[in-house]
Amino acid sequence: MLVGRSWASLPLLWLVGSLAGDPAGYRRKVSLEYNPGLNSSSDNLLHIRAVGHNDTIHYVWSTIGAPTVLLVYTGSQNSTLHVNWTKLFSPYPSGAIHVEPAESVLYSTAAIFAKVFEYNGVNTSDLLKVPEDQFYPTYNLANFTWESLDGKLNETMLTATFQGVASSPHGAFGNGSISFQVTAYEESSRDTCLPHLFHTANCSKVNFVMNGVPPRGNHSRFALEIVTVEEGEGRKRLESIRSIDDEYTPTIFEMAQLVSVPHNHSTTSSFLQWKKTAYSSQHAERADTIRCQYYQLQTNFTVPRPSIAHAYFREELESHDGVAAINISFGSEDSEAYEERHYLSWSALIGFGEPPKDAFSTLVIAILAVGLGTPVVLLVGGSIAALVKRKKRYSEYEPIN
């Protein structure tokens, strides 16, 4: 019976549920601040301050130069961001952005969204196998014109959208745009939209969107270049995490992530995490899935100029050991989703500490509980039946004398 099966499954449900972890998790107080200390709104710098019980995560997103996010973790609830705007706009911006008190800063890193590649993907979607002459001129995001965020922050939803257009004398970019939609989080939860990323209070999300950008060929594919910076002797490592859970992102079983490699016995780290999928619709469904592929991490890279990374990291960033780059491409040779819809979106989480772990969903737990609970019910039921039968046999025995 269903009642018997549910009771028999309780230990299994408890075990699998405990492995899944507590989704409630840690909570932070989050606030948004636009261009702190600057009256002008012609340039965009967004400060997201996430205060915990005894620490603070500072996210600094900016489109001054290449779109960049700085992540600074401090061991104080009262640490503050300071921007020297005069120095920031000078040819030597080093030190223009800093967090005080300086001794509270325990860790810092940066991610720069540098370029968008477009290439002919008719024969292969693999970026490394495309001949040089099949690439179109690269979109350098540092040269884009970005709309002002002034008056466009959603402080209730903790979101902001940096929207930019390419400066083209021939108008090849048309009415299209490239956007970076940023979301901050106060607590652990799962996004309601695909790919349903599970996030914690220690991270924020970026959604890369190409909307209405006309392809320059009949089989155009696109790729995004991301450059990362680790302070001091830090390094990044590329990891692949696989899961059997198929409910939240159907047919997508792999999570990729760039994580910091601790050095000098440090316990501080950060991550950039994403699922191997993109989408061809603003209101994505399973049918809108676009294949997403990532490539080997390139080390000893050069931080593009301009970028606010040069304003925070004081040491020389040219070919620094802690600078690495990764390319992520979208689309396969048998898919023309972008050509048909002129829309592409890809999401990633950026945060401090351990990356979120995608636990078993409720549906998978229920299936496992029912599937593994049935043999338990049969075993227990069989044992009870055997005992009853045995007792009945002995009770019906009557001695001759």
C-alpha cells in the first residue's frame, strides 16, 4: 500500500535529503550604489555591497573600458569602497579603486568580459578548428558605447543591465545590442528561469545577452572571451562537475567552473560557474537550448585595456602569472537558432568561497525513494507473512494424547 511504502521510504528520504544540503543557507544584507562620489552619469560603475554576520563582499561592476567585475572580500562589516575618479580616468589609474580599511581585505579577484568572436560554423562549431580566414572582425567590448544605468537600477529585485552597442561606421551592428544583466542575491535559492542555477548569498549572477545583432554570415557562431585576475600568487583551475539530475535543466548534465587555487595555506577562494547551455529565447524553454562549449584555460594572459582591473590591482598585469583567459562558444554546426531568432543568452555565477553544489531535486529524491523503497516493502511484507504463517501452523497443531 502507499502508506506502507511511504513509511518504509522515510529513512531513504532522510539520507538523500541530508546529502542534498539545506537550501535555506546563509543570508546577507545587499545594497546597490551607482557611481559613488560622482555627479555624472556618462560612465557606469555599480557597487554591490553584500554584508554578512562578520564580513562583506564587494562587487564592483563597470563598463568603463571592457565590462569588468571586481570581487573584494573583507573580514569586516564596515569596510567601504573608495573611488578616485580623477585618477580612474587618467592614463595611470592604478590605485584609483580601493577598499578601506586596507587590512580588512582578505581576498580579491576580477573577471573581464573582453571580446566577442564571430566565425563561420558551417563545417565545425569548435573554435579551435576554425580556419583563420573564417573569422569575422572581433567585437572588442572595450570599444562599445554603453547606456547609462542612471535611474535604471531595480533595487527591489537587486538587478541592473549594462547595454552596449558597437561603434561601426557602416552600421553593421544595426539595432542590435550586447548586454550584461547583473543580479545580486541575499540568500540561497534557485532561479525560476532556465538554466535554473542554484545560487547562495555568496554569489551574484551575470547574464550575457546578444539581442538583434545581425550575423555577418549564413552560419555565424559566436564565442565570448573572459579574462580572470588573481591577486599575488593566486591561480585559476578549470573543473567539470557532472550530475545525474535532469529536472532543472533537461538534457544538461555538466557544470563547468573556474575556481581559485589556494596558495600559502590560504582558505579564501572564488569561482565562476556555469552550465553547458545557452538559449535562443528571452523566455527560454527546453526547445530553445543552444549547445555551449568551453575551451582550455589559457594562462599568462594580458589584461585588456582599458579596464577597472588596472585601477584596483596595483601590480603590473601584463602577462602576470595570475591572469588567465577562457573562451566559451555557442551553437553547433547543425543548429541555426541564432540566425533564425537573433537572440542568445548565457548565464554564470560569480562568487566567493566554495561554488554552489547542485543537489538532487525533489523529483529525483521521490523517484529514488519509491524505487528503492519497493524492495524494502516486499522484504518486510514477506517476512511478516512468513511469521504469520508459521505462527498459524503451530497454533493449529493438536497433540494425539
